Amino acid sequence: MSKVVSGISMSLDGFVAGPNVSREQQLGDGGLPLHQWLHQPDPRDIALLDEMRAGLGSILMGRVSYELAEGDGGWGDGGPAGPTPCFVLTHKAPDPETVRAPSVFTFVTDGIHGAVAQAKAAAGGKAVAVHGASTTQQCLAAGLLDEIQIHLAPVLLGGGTRLFDHLGGQYRLERTKVIETPNATHLRFSVIR
């Protein structure tokens, strides 16, 4: 059975991107340190990345995440993980001729439940990786999120996009793993239902 997992880098003050997110600055003003663990990895960061990649079956993201990277060809001819199937939650699908990698991207217009169902079906028993704050919030609020992985960067951004806004309730988590490196403290939680 596929797990639905949000894995996201976050500042100590709760932001997953700084202010003024754009195609040129997809992590917003001052947001680059959030991903230092990806660009100057410690061996423990590398081991964690390898584990995440090995367990990846499909990706679920929102339209904003898709538009930010797709607009500048940021993923080349594939998606964020090459040929891994990506499901984009949106209100309106784009014109098929404008989609750079139609064999990778599927646009889902029937809501979060339909998007998760399609992503799980494509994952083949591996994890559905949830990309972005809004999609994570929607999965959590709908009771569809199984696990949260936070890559806590040693930085205070002071503003931007928060991961845990607009949840619509309280949630209990169980911490299942902690890995500390100079670049980030990697936290893994199971969502208790």
C-alpha cells in the first residue's frame, strides 16, 4: 500500500519559501539556505536522499509548483524526478500542446481525493511524494497524509510561505526518525489518525 508522504525543507521559523517567490527565485528572497543540504550534502544527507529516491513511486503537486519550474524548463524533458509520474492538482488543466512532458504530467481537476487516488495507483506500492505547502495542507486536512518529513534548515527567514497554515484543525504526530547534519535536522513523523 502506497504511503502519502510530504517531504519538504523548512526554516526554523516555519517557512518553506521566503517572500517574493518567482520563476527566477523559486524559494523566494533568502530561501536558498533551505536547500543547502541538497547542494552541499553531508554523507548522512546523501544517504537520506538515496532512501527517498528508492522509495519514490509518484509525485503529487499543486499547479503553482508546476508553473514555477515548468515555465523556465526547469525540469528539462521530464518532471522533478525524471520520468516519475507527476499528478498536478488544479482547477483547470492546461492545453495539452503546452505541456512539456505529457507522458509524465497528469492534471487532476476533481480535487485532492481524486489526485491522491490517481497518484497511489501510479506509485505501484511505493510512496506518493507530496510537493509544496498548499498540497501538503490539503492532504493533511483531508486525512490523506501518512507521513511528514521536515528537513529543518538552520535559518530564520522572517516571512514567506508557511507549511502549517490553513490546516483547519489539530493533528497528532509521532516522531519516528531524527537525523542531524550540519546542513539540516531531518525529522520524520507519522500522522496519527
